[in-house]
Amino acid sequence: MLVAKLAVPTAMTVVISGTLALVMTWWWHPAAEVLGERFPWYDWYPFNGIGPVVVGQSVLLLFLGVTLGLLLRRTVAAMGATLAVGAGVLLALDRIRSYLLPTVTVKAQGITEAPAPHGAWVMADGPLSPSGARVPDVMDCYAAEDFRGCLTAHGRTGHWAEYHPASQLWSMQWAETGLCLLLAGALAALCVWRVRRRLA
């Protein structure tokens, strides 16, 4: 009975969020060429507003609301709790996003900046020694007139970087969508168990 009742709102959520995601993705593709520097692909927007992750997050929040409604059994309290917990869930997803896929690591000598391609989501970077080992940064060099010369004098001859390339956008989208649907499925199972236990 509960499964049948949840089928309609779930289908509506998928259709509505999927339609919005398609429209926003269609708009974002040409806009990214102009706004990409200000709104890079890995930021909260556009990432949370395009692609399949919109559907995944919407379904997850739907089942979060249903679960809290069954547990609290008060409409207003459940709505408030869904808003608060839902915001926390979205924040948590944003925090773990960079761990969904492996990063790319590159090293290069003779440069002083992160050797990452344009549009990459740089996770970490730092200087290299002549042997290619990672070494601490020399903060005093940032105030020096000859920045590169100062780094070289301190044995910093290159740079390394760990990053997510822009080509990982859709793979990361599908990975997060899968995580959201997995969590939504767990909440749905909890709801079914809760109702059956109450009726037993």
C-alpha cells in the first residue's frame, strides 16, 4: 500500500526535476563559455542545477521528507525537520563530492604555478624540489621582487598539483546521483519497515 502511494509522488518528482535539469543543462552549455570563470563546473551552481544529480537529490529529499513525516507524525514539524536536515544533506554531498572520483596528479619542473589544465578543480598543489619531491612552500618569497629566483634559491624548482579535470563533470554527476538514489532506497525501505511494524 505504501509503495503504491509513494509511486505517484516519486514519478512526479522524477519528471519535474528531470525536466528542469534538461532545461538548465541546455542553457548552461553555451553559458559556460562566458560564465565559466565566475561559475566553474564544480561549484554549487552549476553542478547542483544541471544533469542527473538534480533528479537524484530531489528523490533523496522526497524520501527524507516521507521518512521524517512517518517518524515525527506531525506535518509542520516534519516540514521544518525536512528543511533543516535536507539542507544538511545537501551540504554533506557538496563536501564529499571531491572524493567520489580519483584525482589526477601531475608534476612539472620550471614553473611556479599549479600545472593543472584550464577549468580543472584543483584539490591541492605545492612546490617541488629538483629531485621531484614535494616540499613546503616558502612564504617569504611571495614578498620578494624576484619570486621565481627566490624559490630557486630555496630549492623550489617546480610545482605539483592534484585536481579533477573538467572531463570528470558527468562521471561525477552520475556517481553522486547513484549515491543519492542508494540513500533514497534505504530511506524507502525504512519507511516500509516502519509502516509494517506499526500495523503489526
